Amino acid sequence: MSNKPLNVGLVGGGRGAFIVNPHQKAIHFDGTRRVVAGALFPDPKIALEEAAKWPYPIKGYGSYDEMIAANRSLPEDQKLDYILIVTPNFVHYDPAMKAMKAGIPVFCEKPLCLNLKEASELVKTARKLGVPFGVAHTYLGHWTSRLSRYIVQSGLLGEVRWVDSYYLQGWLATKLEASGQQQAVWRVDPKRAGGSGCGGDIGTHALMQLRYVTGLEVRAVSAQLVTFVEGRQLDDHFTVYCKLSNGGNALVRASQICIGHKNDLGILIAGTKGSLRWRQEEPESITICLPNQPDRIYWRGAVTPGDGFLPKDMPADLMAEPTIPSGHPEAFHDAFARLHRCFEADVRRWKAGGKFIGDGAKYANIEDGWMGIAFIETCVKSSARKGAWTALPRKI
Ligand SMILES: NC(=O)c1ccc[n+]([C@@H]2O[C@H](COP(=O)([O-])OP(=O)(O)OC[C@H]3O[C@@H](n4cnc5c(N)ncnc54)[C@H](O)[C@@H]3O)[C@@H](O)[C@H]2O)c1
């Protein structure tokens, strides 16, 4: 197989943009992927200026339409191997659809798009064209999320009774958008963010963490979307009681008015044999609590199969995934890099013969993105009916 780095094209990322930065570091993390092009800003002139100012040479385009069109006539070794979409939510659907139709795999920020109609069209197109499609649910890329998934799904904690999956922030506790703060302005605008503010922005991460670690689906919700900050159109506080596919219960909650909480995403899982706790702000370990035993703390890269709790035959790919020995801390950028690394593997499989895995075990796939949007739309409906229990669509 060729060891030529994959070529990545950016959609969004110019002028003070946020999430492009960790992504572009993660893309370059292994030397097997590189950013080569970008349509970085909605205004074509500024887009080109921003590309010219990029910290390393990239080909600038005035728009993503131009970038996708130009790709057709590039020599094979200069063609884009995937695009990364890091624009606000209302500019996900269009570049994703156009890239897929041009035969370019897509790694897209969450939430997948604005509504279920868009999400369903994206899923149908991805399936029809057989193009790899990843959704950037960052926290699945922590090795401890992988280990948690293994522990819960292999039944080591028994049957899941209760999950509390949360993401608490405090940065929107005041009307920050009135100051023109770039990231706040579009997040509180339903036309650019979608039907839920806080829920769409970070509640989708809490949902994805629950689904990824437990393998369970949310079947019905009783949701309360609250707007504490006066004059804001979308929720800034999102509390959802859930019925799970195994008969268990869960709370998926998110808030952006919890002063002092920064990126306080975490999960607590209570099973019939024990519990698991994990927080992304301290992502290097998970805590397992078993009845009448001292708590067990498992550190990334320092677990011993056959220790009396973990079985002897831990999956080889899980055990091989940490990139540095434990004690040299991994964090947010490493999690992003692990997602890009796994997406890269699928893109290379696809380039080599059309087949790829994309089953959601290594990064969120397009169906996961669809489920995030289905969850948000159902929560908005339930909340409008004062928290009435409302069923989720099962799958597309
Ligand atoms: N996975 C995560 O942990 C995480 C964290 C933050 C944000 N996000 C998601 O990433 C996306 C971007 O969020 P952000 O906070 O970086 O936003 P941002 O406002 O900081 O950056 C958005 C960028 O998109 C550009 N843009 C807008 N329209 C464009 C167009 N038509 N063509 C080209 N560029 C265009 C803007 O100029 C800007 O450069 C959102 O969907 C958000 O939900 C995910």
C-alpha cells in the first residue's frame, strides 16, 4: 500500500475559527495525512487571503464549490482524499452532499446538519455512493472511551440500569452573543445552529457518548429545553430523561449556563454488577466500582488483562491503540488524532477497493450523525409538549 500522505481539504477554518485548529493538528499527527487545500471563509476574497496566511502552504479556493470542482481535473496524486467540514451547522449539508457526489469522502463536524430531512438525504446519498463519512464526535477518540465501551459491552458490569451522560459548560451564562463573539453568535441562531442550541451543540456529544459506550439506543424521551438568558431564541440548558433500548433509563443533560464548568463532559453507568465513571477533563483514567471492593482505577495504557476483573483475552486492536506509554498524558488533540487515524484507515481501504468498515466502532459514522439529529428533533417536540414522552425514530 502507498505510504503517500492523504490529502485533506478544509471547508471553513479562516479568521478566528475555533475547531479547525485541533483538527489540523490531529490531521498532521502521524505524518500520514496533511492539509493541502482549503475554502476557509464564505467571502471568496477573504478565503484566498486566509489560505495565503495559513501557517504552511495550502492551495486556497474562493469557495468549497470551487475546491470540489477543481478536484476533478487535478492529477491523481494531488486529488483530495477527504474533506473536513468545520463550518457552522448550517454549512454542513451542502458541502457534504457535493463532496460525496464528487466521490470525495467526508469528515464532518457535529451536529451532522440542521434537521432530519437533511440528515436523511445525507445518509441515503452516502449509502448509495458508498463513500466513507465520519462525524467528529471527539470524545470517542479517547482510549478510555474505547476501554469503557469494551467493559460495558462485554457485560463486565452486568445489565445497564442507569446512565447519566452529561456535558456542562458555563460560557453562555451571559448574553455573550451581544458582544459579537464569533462562536456564540451563530450558536444561538436557529437558522444557523438548528432546532436546539445547547442540545445540538453539546447534548449531541453526551448522547453519542452514551450510545458509543453502552451500545444502547434511546427509544423515548421526556425533554425540558430551557432558555435562562433573556432574549435568546434557543435553549441554553437541556435536560432529557430517556428510556433505553434494553429497558434501562438514562439522563442526557447539557448546559451552557453552569458557571465554572468548562468542558465538563462525563458519563456514569450503573449496571447490575458494578458502575463506571469517566470525565473528559481527566480523560486518562476510568473508575470501576464493584460491590464490597475498593474502587479500581484503570489508566490508559496500563491495564493488565486477567487481573480479576478484565478478562485475559482483551481485543488486540484495543490494546494496541495507545500511542504513548501511560503517564505521558493524552488529551483532546490525541482523541481527535485517533479519530482521523481510524477514518484514514477506512479511506485507504476504500481507495484500495471500495470497501471500508465505518461501523461506528472507531469513529461516529453517518448513521450516528443521523441519530443525533433525530434525538434533537424529538427532544424539541417533547419539550414543546411540556416534556411528554415522545418516541424516537428507530433508524433510517
Ligand atoms: N467536535 C467538537 O468537539 C467541536 C467543538 C467545537 C465546535 N464543533 C463544531 O464545529 C463546527 C464549527 O464550530 P466553530 O466553533 O469552529 O465555529 P467558528 O465560527 O469558530 O468557525 C467556523 C468557520 O467556518 C467558516 N465558514 C462559515 N461559512 C462558510 C462557508 N460558506 N464557506 C467556508 N467557510 C465558512 C467561518 O468563516 C469560520 O472560519 C460547528 O458545527 C460546531 O458544532 C465541534
